[in-house]
Amino acid sequence: MGLCCGGTPSGGGGGAGGSGGSSRKQYWGMLMLLAVACSGLYVMLYYRATLTTPSLLLFPRLAHRFRSTDDGNANNTSLLISQPPSASSSLPLSAAFAKKTSSAGSEMIKASPGSSLNLPSSQEALKAAILNGTSLPLLTLFSTWAERDDLQLVRNLTLRNWGQLKPFIRPVLFTNSSKLEAQARSHGWETLPVSKVAIGVPILKYMYLDAIKKFNSTLYSFANGDIIFTHSLVDSLQAILSDRSLPLDKNHLLVVGQRTNVGMVKDTEAATFDAIAKVAKARGKLFTTMAEDFFITDRQFDWNSIPGVVIGRVAYDNWLVLHAIQQKYVVVDVTKTVLAVHQTSKSGNFEGFTHANSSYNDLMLKKLYKRIHYMGGCVDCAPWRTLKTAEGRVVVEKRAKKAKHC
Ligand SMILES: *[C@@H]1O[C@H](CO)[C@@H](O)[C@H](O)[C@H]1NC(C)=O
Ligand SMILES: *[C@@H]1O[C@H](CO)[C@@H](O)[C@H](O)[C@H]1NC(C)=O
Ligand SMILES: *[C@@H]1O[C@H](CO)[C@@H](O)[C@H](O)[C@H]1NC(C)=O
Ligand SMILES: *[C@@H]1O[C@H](CO)[C@@H](O)[C@H](O)[C@H]1NC(C)=O
Ligand SMILES: *[C@@H]1O[C@H](CO)[C@@H](O)[C@H](O)[C@H]1NC(C)=O
Ligand SMILES: *[C@@H]1O[C@H](CO)[C@@H](O)[C@H](O)[C@H]1NC(C)=O
Ligand SMILES: CC(=O)N[C@H]1CO[C@H](CO)[C@@H](O)[C@@H]1O
């Protein structure tokens, strides 16, 4: 859902309200062409010269419709000033960090549900510890979607795939539909009601806040409902959480990565992690660095003060990454080590441009922060990244230099 090159609300988007339905579809072809054709110009005008409001160039008819709605506790100035989180109250992983440091060397550190970083070093031990309740799941991974006949297979494959990541990952569907709830539960998912919407679409921050309130885990993430993962996600999260060179005791964490687009993923192609890796290799295409489809944060991340952006509409992803980088959070790009396959459906890869209210987030953010250098919120602007060693181990390294567009 990058502002420039669009994204994919086809899974996560549409949201509880399921807006942007068939009446919009007819614009699809035209808008996609427009989006692609304009993106070069758009980047130039917008990101380099910051001339004018690009969304108005693309969507003049939406401009006058904007009303300020839920902007949460968003602060007008927080984007302009880099403020590392205050030292006391919100130390992200510090308690656990201290514990980990003090008992370095012991392989299985005694855990309590509240202390998050007590990671057994082997995955088997971690699995056993999560199952017997002495370790927390690594990640609560949530999504939300509306019923849509054309996406039944996509959702079924996502439900099955995220279920296969248990117990390391706890999948959660936000929905008010009893039918979707039953479907999700049959795949071992938890469900929660959608507590807050705007323009008929779930507001991102409340999903995080609700998930954090309801479930204990070390990390939390929204992901679009058409993204399927492999065990590489678990490997990378474990590597990040156990890397002592990362200042996770002082700063919040945000983990993002590029997705790999695969058209029309079949049931068998998504049946196992190996099958997913195989189809990604055979027909996958790494998508732009300008879109993010998942946002893994620590439990104390400042979700309370994040503006009320909604999923499935452009701009929120880049803004969130930009915000985290400006706040000097530990932002890690896991593109090289996490396979996140986007099940590209007929709606394509640029659906974020075709929904009703597609500029909703952009307009809200502009109102709050005036100028936003969205390009600074690209995946490759993350100060850290993961890499794989020759032996296949995941390591984290600080990026040597910033990309120009950042
Ligand atoms: C969202 O889109 C709908 C339908 O196009 C429109 O009626 C409404 O005013 C829009 N709302 C906002 C906040 O832009
Ligand atoms: C989460 O952990 C805290 C203690 O660390 C506990 O008080 C709380 O009940 C737990 N919440 C859930 C939903 O398990
Ligand atoms: C839970 O599993 C871990 C890992 O196998 C083990 O070390 C620990 O003793 C178990 N704890 C309990 C209470 O069963
Ligand atoms: C998806 O799963 C549901 C059951 O949860 C099933 O009724 C439906 O036929 C499946 N659809 C596809 C296209 O796989
Ligand atoms: C979903 O249900 C909850 C109650 O379970 C309600 O508070 C909430 O407003 C509903 N959300 C929507 C979008 O209707
Ligand atoms: C942001 O702050 C400026 C002054 O610093 C103020 O004029 C403006 O109304 C504020 N905007 C919002 C959305 O709070
Ligand atoms: C909710 C909140 O913290 N808002 C603050 C953001 O900034 C404005 C000034 O621009 C303050 O008045 C608000 O208190």
C-alpha cells in the first residue's frame, strides 16, 4: 500500500465495511494505467520537489470530500522532531533484555509469561516452551477482511498458512462476521471484533491495541490477508530478538520487508513452506521497496499516538516506517531472509489506488504533518537489515549507507 506504487488491500483491505466493491472495479484498468503512468512523474514531483499534493493530481474528485475524522492522539509535531522514546516508562524490551544478559550462557532461561525475551536457543525447545506455557509466542499476527467470493481461495490459503506457523506465531482475524469467525477458528486462529473503523475500514492502531490487550506475545503485527509466509519468518524474528548488538533495550522495534508477488497461487503451491518457497522461486517477483505489507512491532510501540490511518489505502505503510525511522526506532528490513508471498489475484498489485477514499490516509497525514517525505519510508531505508550467512544462519547488520531516496 505504498503511496506511490500502490499496494494490496485485496487481502487486508476492503475491511469490515467491504467498501470499494464492484462499482469501483470498472475503474480498475484505467486507474492502474494511470497509477503506473504517473508514478515516475509522481515520484519526481512529490518526493523530490515536494511541489504540491500528489493525491490531488491523481484523485481530484476525492479532494473536496475529505473530512478530518479519527486522528487518534496524533501529534502535529512528532514527525518533525526526532524524539527517542523517553527513558523510563516505555523501555521496549528492557526487562527481558536485562534478564537475558544476566543469564547469558544458560541455554533455557526460565520464563514467565510477562517477560518476553526468554528465548530458548533451539526452535524445538522454544516450541516446547511455548506449548507448555513457559515462553510466549514470538508474534501475534493479525489481519482482517470482508467476505468476497473472488478471494475465497486466497483467504483459505492464508488461513491454512498462518495456522501452520503455530505455536511460534498466533494468528488472529479481526472480524464481526460469524461466518468468517468460524472459518478462521477452524484453522486454529483466534478472532476479535473490529472495534474501530473509519470510511468503513478497520483503523490500524486499534487492531494493535486490541491484540496487545488481549494476547501476550513478544511481538505484534498486522499483515495483509493475502500474504503467506514460511518458517523463515520465525527464523528471522528469533535472530533479531537474540541479537545483542541491536539496542532493543532502548528503542522500539519495527520489522518490515518487501513482498514477493506470485500470481494466482494454487492450493498445492501453498500447501507447505517448501512448496511456497518453490513457487516463489519459479514465478515470484520481488515487489517495490515502496510498499510494506506487514509491520512487526514490540509490545510497547507507540501505537497510542499513531494517527488513525486505515488499512488498504495508500500511504499509511510508508508513513509508519518513516515515523519509526525518524523516532530512531530499531527498524529492520528482513527482505533478504523472510519470504512473504503476496497471492496476487485478478485485482492485481495496485488495488490501493482503486478503492473508494483511496487518499484517505494521505490526506489525514498531510493535514497533521504538512510535508511528508514518503520515500523515506521505503523498506530499504531501514537502518538495519537481516542477511543469511553461508551456513544459512540469519544475522542482523547495520546498513552501511543510506539509499539516496531515503
Ligand atoms: C469516502 O467515499 C465515499 C464514496 O465515494 C464518499 O461518499 C465519502 O464522502 C468519502 N469519505 C471520505 C472521508 O473521503
Ligand atoms: C499477559 O501477561 C501478564 C503478565 O505478564 C498477565 O498479567 C496477563 O494476564 C496476561 N494476559 C493474557 C491475556 O494472558
Ligand atoms: C517446558 O518446556 C521446556 C522446553 O522443553 C522445558 O525445559 C521446561 O522444563 C518445561 N516446563 C514445564 C513447566 O513443563
Ligand atoms: C474455502 O474454505 C471454505 C471452508 O472454510 C470452503 O467452503 C470453500 O469452498 C473454500 N473455497 C475455496 C475456493 O477454496
Ligand atoms: C463489531 O462488534 C463489536 C461488538 O462485539 C462492536 O463494538 C463494534 O462496533 C463492531 N464493529 C463494527 C465495525 O461494526
Ligand atoms: C498543527 O499545528 C499548527 C501549529 O503548529 C496548527 O496551526 C495546526 O492547526 C495543527 N494541525 C493539526 C491538525 O493539529
Ligand atoms: C493528543 C496529543 O498529544 N496531541 C498534541 C499534539 O500537538 C498539539 C499541538 O500541535 C497539542 O496541543 C496536543 O496536545
